[in-house]
Amino acid sequence: MKNKAFWLFSTLTICIISIAFGYGKLVHVQKKETATQECHETPDTSGNLFKPTIENKNKPAGKAPKGMVWIPGGEFSMGSNVEDEGLCSIKGATQDAAPIHRVYVDGFYMDETEVTNEEFEKFVKTTGYITVAEQKPTKAEFPTASEEDLITGSAVFTPTTTAVNLNNYLQWWRYEPGADWRHPEGSQSTIKGKEKYPVVHVVYEDAVAYAKWAGKRLPTEAEWEFAARGGKTGNLYTWGNNLKTNGKFQANIYQGNFPLKNGDTGEDGFKGIAPAKQYAPNTYGLYDMAGNVWEWVHDWYSVDYYKSLAETGKTVRNPQGPDAYYDPNDTAEIKRVHRGGSFLCTDQYCTRYMVGTRGKGEIRSASNHVGFRCVKSK
């Protein structure tokens, strides 16, 4: 009899990777130390690719809603001109974040942190909401599956015992029966003592349901990037152009040999997910806009959306994303955009904690490194 967990993992569409695969180049987990510096180079800003950010000056009267900060909005250069997925690895893998183009967004309020376990728990207790990861898959969704294979669960990162080529993410992810937002590592795990950690194992519709209950919404991709940039122009990271500030990491990302067991050195202070507010906020007062967990945003994912905006030759006002999803590398999955990277992002494999780059996820697939934060219009 085939293993049920493996079958589900292979069959259920999973969002865990949020990044592009299949570029034909294998990158070995053992990266040479001499390549470290070139993996963190400042992006090329020649040719005035990034034009100055022009912030709106008007501010709303009164205080911001609890747990939120005011983002002034304005006009800015959106996107990235970094060519590599890992800065020193796969050429062309970040092309969906090009070309750099001008965008205007109105001002808005944004959650200062990702939605936490305790915040999500209040929502669930009030509404009785059941997340997708807690719902048993149906025969309608998977008509070829046997009844015994249809079990609740979600995708959980599982380190490898030996070094591997980073061409097959199935080597370090497993479908874990019973994994959900209350049980992030599986049915025997708990969020007790982790109330301030970002909620995970939430899919797009779970995030939308929470936002609606809270009187908020998910940010557009343009709003998210404007907020993450903090009024700065063309920086590589939300905090500047150097990975470290005064010798210290500014985000919860992966250091060491990915994805080996005990491979994460925790040099940034954490091995795995971290509580909110462990690093300095950006200039708008937002925490963890890079690393920790990926964040769902409103927009459909389309690989050529930025190109279509740039071709208008205009500053696009309040873009809401494309009308439909489009990923030529995987036409079967329905995807929305992720932003910000996660605790699993590493310069060996995925540096999409870089502020202008993008992720993507199938809309009904959950994992233990994807969460969200909300916004509210003025």
C-alpha cells in the first residue's frame, strides 16, 4: 500500500515554495565561503532605474488603529533589477520582478506585525472559523484519491540528513497529517507559549476571512512594497543595501547549509520561526517585512504583470494586480502573490527577502512558513 502522507504530499498542490523552480541549473548545498561577499552586492542603480520616492504629505487626524501604523503612500519605483535567485546562483529567476516601473498608491494603515497566533485565535473563537488545512480533502477536489488518502494536514519543512542538490523541494518538505495553525509541526505540536509568533498554515481564503472579520483587507502588492521600502529609493533590503547592519542580521532568515538537519546556524538569533518584533522596524514602524514568514497579498500572480504596467509608459495609480493568474512554468495551479521571504530563505537558494522581489503560492495550499498581515484604507 502506498504511503498516504507521501501520496497526499505529491498530489495536493502545495504553496510551500513561493519561488521559481525548473531553471535547469542545480545549485549544490555546499556553497563556497569565498562566494559570500559577491552574494550580497549592492544592486546596479546605473541609468536611473530607480527614481526618487515622493511621499504624500497629508496625514489622517487622530491615532492609528491599535497595532497599525500610517503609511503615507505616494509615487515610487517598484520592482527589482537583481538578476539572480540567490544573487550568486540562478540567472534570470527574478525576472518576474522586472522591469522597474513607476507606481502611485494612496495612503493607508498597515499592521505593524504579521498576524499572530493569539490574534488569529481570537478570530476563530469569535466566529468558529475552520481553516482549509483543518478541512478534510474531498473526492470532488481529488477524484482519483481513495477515501483513506483524504486526510487533513499541511506541508511542514523537514531538514535533510545529507547534502542535496537544490533542484527538488520534495527532499525537504513533507505533508504532515494533523498539521494546522494550532499544530504547526503536526498533531502533537502546539502553539502554547507561542502566542506572539506569526500564525502559519493559513491559505489565501483564510487570510481574507480574518481580514474581513477585523474590518481590514489584504494589501495590494504595490501597497506592500511601498510600505516595505519605508520611503527609501531602490534599496536591496528593507533596511538598506547591506545584509548586516553593524555586524548584525536585520531579519530572520537562514544561515548555514540549507536544508541540512542542524544546518541553520541561527546567527540571526533564531533557528526556525521567530516571535514578532525581534528586529528593528523599518522607517515606517513595520516589523518583519523581510524574513520570518511569507505574506499573502491581494494580487493574482502573473509572471509578466510588471512588463504590462511598464509598457503603459505611465505612473500606474493604485494597481490591483492582473485580472487573472499566469505562470507558464505551472499552468495548472491558481496562484496569488507572496511577499517578504521567510525563515527558510538563504543566499544559497532563495534570497527573496530582497525588497523588490516576489513569491507566489497556490491559493488553497498551506505550509509552516506562510502567514499574512492586513491593511486598512483611510
